[in-house]
Amino acid sequence: MPTLPPSLQQLLRSLDLGETLPPNAEQWQALLAALAQQEGDTAFTPLFQLDDAGIVTQWAESSVATFGYGPEMLGQPADLLLPSLLERLRFAVLRQEIMAQAKPSELEVSFKRADGRLCLLNCRLSPQFSPATQSSRSPQGTASKSTGLLISANLSHTSDEALFLGRTRFYEALLNTLPAPIAIFDPQFRYVFCNPASIRSPEVREWIIGKNDSEFVAHRGHDPEIAERRHLFLQQAVKERRTVHFEEVMSTPAGDTVHQLRSLTPMFAPSGSLLLVVGHGMDITALKRSQEALTHLNNELEGRVRARTAELEEVTRQLKHDALHDVLTGLPNRSFFIDRLEEAIARSAANPQHLYAVLFLDTDRFKGVNDTLGHPTGDALLCELAARLRRVLRGSDIVSRFGGDEFAVLLEPLDGPEQASLVAERLQNELRRPMQLDGYDVSITASIGVVLGDSTYDTAMALLRDADIAMYRAKAAGRAQSQVFTQQMRRETVAMNLLENELRGALLRGELRVVYQSIIDLREMRVTGLEALVRWQHPERGLLAPEAFLPVAEESGLLLEIDRWMLRRACAEVQAWQEAHPAGGALELSVNFSGPHFALPSLPDWLAQTLRETRFDPRRLNLEITEGVLLASPQTIGATLSSLREMGVSLHLDDFGTGYSSLSYLQTYPIDTLKIDRSFVGGMLEQSGSAELVRTIVAIAKNMKLRIIAEGIETPEQLHALRELGCEYAQGYLFSPPFELPADAIPAGLALPLSLRPNSR
């Protein structure tokens, strides 16, 4: 009988078939399937076969010639053929994935020959099946479970040792150039790799491979507790299957103390078994020293605060017996609350398990109730608020009226941190219910800042400061909600204060700029006016848009000064340009003016003087106001607006449709023009609601004989739709971006693009 080829002998042995006995039906089907799988695989020569644990079960003659090992490899782990721990880990992952997917895969594998030389083979790893498993393959051709792995290789394409070493050294060099300490551990927590940033000594880096942290710490003479802590964190990372961070303090050979922030990240095979753990470190010694210096300065500051507080405590004690409660609501007052809060802080300092929290409440738009319904109704509302707060809270909790419409709540004790947020939610629900006050149905909401007390707080003032920060964050987020304080909030508050100081300096240094955007008459397609817009030429951050600094200006009270500076500057610049270019025609000027101006009776006189000084015609000036301006002090606002209208100044209602949009405002106040907000214009072609709203606003303006200006026109399609609706005026980037107005030139913003001119349509 002729000798069968080695590849066929290997295949028969993998299927438990002999060379002389005929196969049964199931064995025949398995043989056909295996032959079909190997069809076209003549370029790949079978080398050896592994079982599901990675042990060599078959060793072909071709393996003897390729690797230099004989039959002694049978029963040995395939790891003996792999040149490094990293390559063994990689091969183990690939082996498990291919056997789990039950599909062959081709890839490059690095092997070590018996003579120590390395070779890089293009291999095919093919999962093998027992006859029983092979016969139970599904209609789609997939097997339920593979029992081994056949490794074949294209022996005509082998790479030499230099190529493998070059590739290996490239990746090692890549990791070695990283400045951060990196180490890789195998499943037994032994070192597989570490870069120079982790261990500087090349000898120690070579020595440590295959050793664990206990051996390393003993070798370096460090405290054994370091290795024990690391091992615990390694176990934690593997158990919880996540990255674990921890800090470590060590001493250098020179005696310096070094602080390290370390991370351990486990990696798992598809089967769920641990493959390796990646360790990463970062030197935080400088950060620790900075924190210690900052803590020292903070302690000095807190010491001064405590000293000043001690001076005031004596006076406070003398007054407490006369004024411990609020006269209006009967609630404890601020002084009473702070005393109780100091006691809670002391209890927490003595017992860190003792939990408490402070809630700082400020009603939303309470001033509107006072202004519209009167102060008696406002007082009744505060009393009802106090009663509702008491109904929600426990007997051990304290609620206090701090002043005005501000309330503070001390929750003590707490079962857990989440309890404070739940109480805040119950308070919100209770306050939302409508109130019957003096015959009126009144609804009110509150913004609540929540601070969880802990041992880091040693004064009530520090805790109340953070509660106030969280409360203002809740207001900024839209009101009628709660925010839990974080350290990031304090950092952002400091940044806002810094921006406010910079903005004050910007006014003095002349860093603010006025730019203009053209307003177009859509009937004649010509420029009829300009809207003045403010920018800040920041010395470090460049040109800032209004949204980057106007909110800070409004909160700090600088907005009034900025508005007046901008109006004077814009009137002077436009007037100077008109006088230099009389052929340009008389242009209207639109300027945004914030609400607080109109509550000042002196506004008309100031404006008249400014117009005289800049020689600007009041009939060409348009003041743009928002709907919110019309809500505050209606009588004062109405008188001021009427005075401005008598001067010839026109009044534009900006962002119409985004606020309260009461048509009664259009009848009560001398409004000349409605401006459609850019959000409606931007959505009118995609959203039927926006399109219908724009149509309605245009119809309202025409019926009330008001002019209409659409903002934010960016596409010809939007322009066409607005002209079809009968919109008279528009502005936006389609016509021109904002531009400066030089005295000696005609800016591009005052000339329409050729495609938009009437004769081009």
C-alpha cells in the first residue's frame, strides 16, 4: 500500500480514522467536510495540532524540519515554541477566539526554533471537531464547539529573525519612549514588560521579567507593605473587571519623597479569563506640593475668618434672645440657623459617619408677584411657603428664612447622601401646587442648592457659600430645579469672577468693539439700516462674541455701562461715516438696550444729550428691547417708552415669539417694529410649526401696521420664503457677516452680492 502524504495522515488522525479500515457514514461525512475545508489550501502545510488547552497532540514531519524539535513536543504546551511572554499572551487570545468562533483564520505568528533562532510564519489556524460534533453541524455550517486547533503554515513565505526582531523592537521602542511609567503583568501578576519610565535601570528591567511585585520590592529594599497594597489593588481590578486608581508614596535612593498616581487595567479573553493587566503611573509630587501650599494658605484664611467670627460671636449671643425668629413667617432666622449648622458641623467632625445636608432655596420670579399683586400678597405667599416647607420636613430638620424670599434647610441626620436630593424633589413638588392668596391663584417655583456636609467643612459660612453657588447654578440651568454642589462649581464661580474683573478692565482699556450688520429692504433689495453689535477684543482669547461675556456683564451690573458706551460709539461712528459718504443715503441705526435702562426716569434726558453730542438724528435711531422688559414696572416702563417715542426714536421688539408674546403689549406700548427670532427663521423650511409661526407674526405685524424684520437669513431659500410671506426687512449672513465701519471706505456689508440684487433675479 502506498504511503499517504503527511497532510492526509494528519487529517485522518484528527478524525480518528485509520488508513486501512473504511469509515462509517458519520466519519465519511466528517472526512468530506474536512477535505472541502482544505480545498485550495495546498499552499499551507500542516505543522502540529493542539487540544483546547493549548497542548500539542499531533506533530507532523514538517514541524521537525521547520522547528528542529522531534516527537518530544507531543504533550508539551505550545508556549515552548513562542519567543516571549507577550507573544504567548497574544497567541492564547487568538487561539481562544478562533476556537470560540469555529472558523479558520490566517495571521502571522512568531516562533522560536530549537537552535534559538526566530522565524515569522504566515499561519492558518483551523478549528478541529470530533466526529460527533462534526456530524451535528447546523444547516448554516457552524459547529457547536471545536475540540482542537490545527496549525498550518505557508513555508514558502517565512520571515527571518531580523524582520521579527525589527517589528518587536519597534513596538517596544514605541512604549519605551512614553514618559509615563507602563508595566504589563500576566495572569499570575508577574511582570511581562516595563518601560524605562517605570524602571530606569536596564539591568533591573531585564531582571524583573517573570517576577512579581513582592520580589521587586524586596530587591529594591522598599517596605513590603507596598507590594501587599499593590497586590490588593490588582485583585480588586480583576474582581471588579475595571480600572482601579490608587496613590502611592515612595522614597528615592536620594531620600526624596515621591507621590505616584497609579492605575491598573485588566484585559480579559472572550471566554472571560484574565489575559493581562496593564499598569500606568503618573508622578503627582508637584501637584501634592501645590495642594499642600494651597491648604496652608487656605488654613491661614480660615484662621482669619475664625478669628473674626469669634469677635462677632459675643455680640451675636447678646442679641439671640431678642431675635431668634423671623417676624413674618415665624421660622428661625439666619442667626439661629447658623448656630445649629455649626453644631451639626461639630458632630460630623467628631463622628465622620454622621451625615447632614443644607438646602438653600430661592423663589423664582418672586419680585413679579410683589409688583403685580402687591406686597401684602407677596407676604402671604412667603407665609404659605414657610408652612409648606414645614409640612415636608421632619421634626429634627430645621427650616429658616434667611431674608427676602430665601430659605435654608438643615437636614440632620441623613441615612445616606441620596436622601438630600429626594427631600429637595419633595419640596419642589410641594411648592408647585397652586396657592389661593387673597382671591388669586398663585403658582411659584424655587431653585434649590444642595450641599452634603462632611468633615471637610469646619465653618457654617463655607458650607453656606457652596450652597449659594449650587442654588445660582440651579437658576442658571432654567430655575424650578435642584443642583448638588460640586468642587467644579466653585472653580467655575472663581472663573466668572475673574472674567468680570477682566471685563471691567476692558471698558477702561478700550478693548470693546462695535461691529455692524446690514438690514435689507426686501422689496427693493437695498441696504436701509445697520444693527450695532458688541465684540470684545480680548488680549489673550481673541475676539469674543457677546454670549461669552454679556451674561457676566448682566449679572455684575456692567451691562448698563456697556449699553450706553455702545450706543454713543455707534451713533458717532455711523454719523461720521455718513458725513464722509453723503451719497450712501441716510441709514437707520438699531441698538440693543437692556431692560434696567427703561426703569430709569433719567433715560430720555441722557439719550437726548447723547444724540446732540454725536449729531445723530433721533428719527434714524431704533432701540431694540425684549419682551421681558415690558414685564417689570409697567407704569414706569410705559412712561419712558412714550418719552422716547416723542423724541422720534423708534422701538423694536426683539426676538418676538420667544418670550411671553402677549398681544396686549403691542397695543399698550408704542412699538414700531417686530423682529422675528433667528430660531424660527432657521427652522421654517423644515418644521411646519416654525413656518406657521413666522406666517402668523407677519400677519399680526401687517394687521397692526407694524414693520417686520426677520433675523438670521442664511440661505436663498429662506429669503425666498420670507418674501413670499410679505416680510419687508431682513438681516443675516446671506447678505453680510458683521463688519466694522471705517471712516475712509465703503465696507462690503453695505453692498449686496450681485446674486441678490434686483436686476439679477
